[in-house]
Amino acid sequence: QVQLVESGGRLVQAGDSLRLSCAVSERDFGVGSLGIGWFRQAPGKEREFVAAISRSGDVVSYADSMKGRFTIAKDNTNTVHLQMNGLKPDDTAVYSCAASMFGPTQDVRKYNYWGQGTQVTVSS
């Protein structure tokens, strides 16, 4: 069973940078076409895709609105990071990581395992 734990969310000021982390069980990175994605959900809004990465870390996918500002990467400790630069108040949301068995897809319906989320708040 895939286990994911997010960390790094906090209150920051507009323009700041922040790195979120998602710790994934080591055994799951080598299983099938596992993909790890980041999603976010703001109050009153639908959950939206942010970025995803393959189990090898070689293939990445970004939502168009995130490209150039957010970067996803995987390190050698089986942790997936989301580097967030130039944060804006509209980025305020609960950020969650999730795992799918269909690679780094942008389809939220393909993600079957979810972390509990970490709150990111960006003040103006």
C-alpha cells in the first residue's frame, strides 16, 4: 500500500518561495508505472492539478498555469519536492500529494492514494 506524507506548508508573504515535500514509501517507487502528483484545493474551489513526476524522476508534467513558477523533483530518499517561487495570495490552498498507477498523469481520477495535505497561506 502506498503511503504519502506532506510537509513544508506555512504562512509566507507574497513573492516568497517555499518548498513542499512528500515522503513516499520506498517500496512503491519501483512498482509498475507509479506516478506522484501534487494537487491543491482552495476554499470553495475544486481540487486542481499542479504537477506530477514519474517514479524515475525523469518525466514531469505541469499544469499550464504552474509552469515556470513551480518545479517538481524527486531526490534519492524517495521524497518528491514541489519548489514554489513567486508565491501569490491566489496560491493559498491545501496542497496534497497523491500516487497513481498510471504514471505522472494530470487526471485526478487516476490517483488512488492521498496524503493528508499541508496548508500554504500567502499573505498580501
